Amino acid sequence: MALMFLNNKSSIQNKKIMPHIAVTMLPGRSHAAKQDLAERLRDTLIDVLGVEPKYISVSIEDVEMKDWKKSMERVKDEFMIINPQND
């Protein structure tokens, strides 16, 4: 699963930042699980950034394993905050 946090930092002073969380993960999770994840991520933004719920969006994209590497290439290294541990 990959998470990307994007926001418009120019409006932080008035808390009207429009953060969007994009989650990319392998297929197989139910809609209910995705809904729960999206709600928890939204709640975390509310707690950590003090953002009002009406300004938050969350997307979840399923990507097949065969397309994973290509999908992750679109995320620039400078935006990747946490990388998976390779054992």
C-alpha cells in the first residue's frame, strides 16, 4: 500500500487547506474495508492538521501486482515519506 499526502500550503493560516490522500494498493479488500481506511485517514488529518472534514478527500486505487512497479514510478521520490522495508 502506498500513501501520498498532498495539500495546498498557501491556505494553512485559515485551515482551508484541501488535503487529498491517495492510497494505492493491491486488489482484494472489500469496499467496507476501504471505507473504514478512508474514514480513519480523514480522522487522522483532522487530528494532526486541524483540517475541517469538508476540505478532505481520500481516493483508493487498486493496482494489480503486474502493474505495481509502473504505478509507483509516478510517485516522485521527493514525495515518498515512508518506504516499505525490504527484507
